[in-house]
Amino acid sequence: MKNNLDELIELIAEVRLFLELKQKTIIDADQFTSHTQGHINNITRRILALEHDYKEIKDRYSDKPEVFINFRKRAIEIQKEIDSLS
């Protein structure tokens, strides 16, 4: 059984992959604009923040379950934002 930290790493990887696939879909559909690029840049910053927070959780808060719940919620919010890109 994987632990919570492994799950967080997988969540980050899934969100990154989801963004890459969505970006490719938008480019292939010839719908890529500077507005879209701005959204992608913001989402990328949020993913980088998740990665930073993962390191902090690993070092300081791995014994607090509420931290993992909040992390998952943030990852889901980012996925929803990616899904709404067009």
C-alpha cells in the first residue's frame, strides 16, 4: 500500500500530464492564444507551488492528515482549471 507522500507525488505528476495533454489539444485545434498562454503560465505556477508544498509537507507535516486533504483539494482545483481551458 502506498503512503500519502507517494500519492502526492502521483497527484503532481497527473496534474502536469493533464496540463501537457490539454495544451497539445489546444495547439492541435489551432485555438492557442496569448490569453491561453497566460492561463497556462498561471497554472504552471500553481503546480510549482504544489511541488514546493510537497517538500514542506514531507519535511514538517507528514503526520497531519488535514494537510493531505487540502493538498488533494488544490490538485483537483488545478485539474478543473486545466479542464476549462480552451
